[in-house]
Amino acid sequence: MLLAGVDVGGTNIGVGLVGDDHQVHHRAKEDTPTSVDALVAQVSRMVRSLDGTPEAVGIGIPGIIHDDRVVQAPNLEGWTAETDVAAQLSADLGVPVSLVNDAQCGLVGEWVAGAGQGSDFLFGVWLGTGVGAGMVLDGKGYDGANGGSGEFGHLVVRPGGARCGCGRRGCIEAYAGRRMMTESARALAAAGRKTSLFEHQEERGKAKATSGVWAAALAEGDRVVTEILDEAVAALGIGVANVCNLLDVDRVVVGGGMAGKLGQPFADRIAAAARPHAVRKMADSMVVVAGLGDDSGVVGAAEIARGRLG
């Protein structure tokens, strides 16, 4: 059986054709458009471009998803109203379409084919434009009562702290979401601090400071980038410890663009930041970087679509 998995991020859309072996046999990647109608049309075109016809499509979108409808997607430009994307795409493609939170898709992908294999109590943190999370509890994916679980980025770790894109202060995403990190770097640069971040962005021809841009500036010892990333690690560590204290998970997977660029040492830093706040001892290998890279969300979205076929 062939399924299509679609991973919609604030910067890119990844689409792939996934078989029963959980391998991505054909993939495509394009920039994310800035309107809902354009996104729907683009996803439809990208799925049609795959080398095979899927029996169903799963789509991961960064936001709150309920009954296959996007309730809220704050990290997607131009998305301001509840939208029945699944119905539109299903009518266009002629196959069932399932809509799921993107971080949950990423974690499911890692659960069935990546770094989360073998765990029935699994937590995943996805670092991209924002900060999302997915959960597998007692061997089942967990979405919450109204599709709003996994808003890890909006756990408040510093009351009265930095303002987040959601309007509140002190959220993890205010420190560890790439969009907010970039705003911090821009503010420090405007205040006279020197940083090469935006030079790397210009050299690479990027419209945004992507994870690769951040990794390049970090590699050359950029002080502003180092300080901002240190703040991100500290906030993530507190959040991960709180999740471990509450849910007693046995593994934490860290995924998304930043984790993909910085690798296991980045996951190790988050674990080190979490340990002082954890009630129970955290195993040395408890926090691991995602193993599927950019394919995590695609594989997970396809797997969720497979499960819903019955």
C-alpha cells in the first residue's frame, strides 16, 4: 500500500510517497506559501507529482487540529480562520485525507521507524519556526480532548519573561522557536551587538534565518547566536523535565531543523539542562535526536493516514 505523507512547516512543505516498509520512495520539497488557498493548491499539486498514486494522504500542520480541521495555526503566515483543509484536498485528490498536528506526525514517524522505536511512553519536541510536541502514551498517539495537546512551546517556564508570538510572556517558544530567536538576534544587532547571522542568511540567499543559517553562525563562535541558543537550551531543559515529571515518559526525541543540524550533542545539552529539574533520574540515553531527519513528519503523516483507513 502506498500512502502520501505531507509535512507542512512555517518555511517548507515536504511531501513523500511511503510504502508498508515506512520508507520514503519518492519525495518533493518546496517553500511554504503565505495564503491558505495557495497552500491547498500547492499540496495538491505536489501529491500529484509523486511517482505513484496514494490510497490516502496524511498531512501534518503546525497548529491545533480538531476533527480534521485547522482550528489555529499561529506559525503559518496568512492562516487566520478555521479551515477545512482535509475536505478540500480530499475532494481534489479523490482519496481520504487526514489532518494532524505536525509535531505529532513527526513523533509517530520516529516511533514506527526512527529513534522512538520500542518505546510506549514517548515524548517528542520539534524545533522549527515554533516549538511543538507529540506524545505516544501507553502505546497510543495522544491528541487530547480537542486536538490541542502537544503545545509544549507554550508552557510558561519564566513568568513575566520574554514575549512570545502567542502574546503571553515566558513561553518556551519565546526562547527556542526559530522565529522568536531570530527576532532576538535582530534586536541585539540593532542595539549594536555584532552577529554574523544575517550575513550567513544573505550569503545563502534565504528569506529567513533557517536552521542551517543558525548552525553556520554557531560553528564560527558567534557570541550573539551562542547566547541565544544557550537561552533556548535552558528553556527546553526546564520544559522537558516538567514533562518527564508529569508523564513519566521513558524517552524524549528531539527533532526539527535545528536538531537535525546540531545532532545528538544538542539533545545531550537539553538533557543536561533538564536533569537538575527532574524528580526521577534521567537515563544517559533518554534524550535522543530524531533519526529520520526531514522524513519524520512525512513518515508519521503517512502512518496516521494508514491507521485511519482501518
